[in-house]
Amino acid sequence: MSLPPETDADASPFEAFFRDPDAALGTSVGWALAERAPLIEALRGLLSGPAAWVRLRLWCFLELATIAQGRLDREALQQRFHAVQPAALEQVLKRLRELGLLAWDATAHDYTLPPLARQLHALLAPLAQPPSDDDELAPLLAQAAGAHALGLTQPAQLQHLHAQLARLHDDFEEAITSGSEARLRAVQPRFERALGLVERAGEALTALIRSGSDHPRLEREARALGYAQARLLAMASQFHRALQQLDRQRVTLGSTGVTSSDVRDWLRGLPAAQLARLAEGALLHGVAPVFVSQHDLLDVAEAEWERDRPDPARSQALPPPHRAGTGDLDVPPPPAELLALIDTLTRWREAQPHPHPLPEAVLGGRYAQAAYRLQLLPLLGDAQAAALQGPTGTLARSGWRAEFSPTTIAVDDAAVQRVSDGTLLPPQPLDASGP
């Protein structure tokens, strides 16, 4: 049996595409689409044609649906759509009348929106909302919670929400399984938004799941939805554990706070041509592989067998117990330069805080002491260092910020000849108008 082409205006009916024509209406979705045939035809007519005309029709139709009047005369429409060219507006109104989305009363000489238009507006209303990052889950949660509050919950609504939760679970599970830090960091905001939405709607979903219903299909879908919600919430511990594992694998380079992840992100931001220049001279010497011969392997095996081993016949009892001696846990004190830098910043903040040149906080004492204080300045305002306990966290939470310049300046100091130019910015004052 040959199928009619998609561009054929006289295409066969919907049932002709099924092996058994009776199966077309055998599912709930097929029956619902058949009952909504006028709505589908109106939607098809509204969205057919060039893209510019489709956007104009949608804009006019959504604007008409928001007018808080039961009847609209011609003058009110002209004032409402004064920005649209008259010829284009007339074409749009004509299409809406042909589709049954706008009714003209010849007696009263005004327009009204029929029930079909109100049904189509309920379907297209989300298009008038600005796009957000929560579009994939928030509308479905709002629809399910609102329908339950009104007592109008349908199994199809729970099916759509269940399917979306399952898709999100699979996406997050693939990110965790991949072990890629870049992929986990990229999906982390999306995962946190999904958890926040599910937790905020948790009360309504719990009431929906526990509510007694005489509809067996609705009860079955509600229980499946609860299982999907629990799976997504249980994944939070796995996601955070994967992030902690990546944090443990991060290597800190030197004492400046730069990590291997920071270097990787910096390399990814460079263009390909600059990356090629960075690799120049890195592979001047070829790799010399080392092969272990069979004789070396045999010698190692013989030495392993001949080495001294514990005699299994001898007693292997534990030694007698001894009382542990008392002692003190000696914790090394923090460096004096770190405490001195914290005292200096605290004294500057208690006075009238103003920007200070960077050498004022760095210079003093030997060269090693000045270099150590200079290495501490990148910790000011660092989020990871601010979470630490002790003097290092106190320094990071002091509120001061260091701005470095790529140039160096000459200084009058006995141990240092030149130092990096920069400025220490004081803490930002709190806004008095804030809460």
C-alpha cells in the first residue's frame, strides 16, 4: 500500500497511515486528537505560511486575547493595533475570521472571541512569556500543581511530567558516569534548578500522590510520578559526591592558588593558533620506550621466590600490651608574615579605608618575606580560601581586593629592587538603602 505524499492537499485520512484503521482511535492520545480536530485545524491555519506572517498572526491573536473586553468595535481594534500597517492588519483579521478565531457580529458591528479562540489561547499562552532556563520542567510542574488545586488533574499531565523527570534523570546520570569535570560543571546549574523546582512543588505533588482517586489510571500515574521524583532527589548525593571527587583530584600549582582546573579552563579559552604556538619546542626529543627482556623478568621472579619470608611454623602472636605515654600535640604556628599582613589590613580597615599601593603591604624585611606576602595577595576574595578555617580564611574574608598590573616599578628598599605594580582596594561599603 503506497502512502500519499506529505504535500498532497487531498491526502488520505489519519486512519490510512495505520495497518489497522481501528487502531488510530484505540489509544487515548488518538481519541483526544480526533476530538480536538477543530482546534488542530485552527492551529494549522494560524501557523501556515511565511515565518513573518506567522509571527504577525500570533502577535495579533495573543494581543486580542489579552484585551479585557467582551466585544471589540472596529475603532478599538484600530487603536490597539495602530503600529501595524492597515493592509497587513486586514489580512490578519481576515485569516482569523476564516479560521473561526474571530467572530464578526453584523448587527452590533463588533468582534468577539469564540470559545475556539479561548481554547487556542490557553494552548499558546506560554509563547507570550519570556524564555527562561526552567522552561523544560517549570510549566509541567505548574500545570500539575494547578490542576490538582482545582481538582482537574488528568493522567496525561502526570505522564508528561513523569517523562520529563525521567529524561532529566538520564541526562544527569550520563554526566555523572562520564566523570568529566567540564560536563559536570556545565550541567550543575541545570541540576540545581531542577532540584529546586521539584522541592518547591513537592508539597503539591505529595498531596496529589496521596489523594484518593476512583480513577485507576490516575492513581497509577501518580505513583509512578512519585517514584520518578524520589529518583531525582536521591541523585543529589551522587552528584555532589562526584563533584567532591573532582575537587580531591584537583592539583594546586605553587602557592598562588592556581589549580590544574584553572589552567585547563584557560587553555580551553585560547584560540587554536595560539595553542599551537604554546606547543612549539615541547616535543623536541622523541619518546624512548624501555622494553623489559624475558631474562630480566626471570631474574625478578627468582629473587621474589628466594627472598626471606616469615616462617609459618613460628608463633605469630601479638606483642604484649604497653600503656601509651602521654604527650602534647604540637601544632606549628602560622607564619609571622601572614599574621602581620592580617593585622595591617585590619588596621587599614578600622581607619578611613582607602586604596593603598601594593608595595605598602608587601615590602619589609628580607626578600623571602616580601615574596611570601606577595604570594598571599591573590587569596584576597578567593571563594575557596574564604571557606577555610584559620588565618588563611581570615585573610580571604577580609574584604580587601588586590588588582595587579602587568608592569613593575622601582622601589626604595634594601632587599627588593623592583616589585609588581598594583593597588589594594578597600572593602565595599554596605548600601544604606538595602535590607
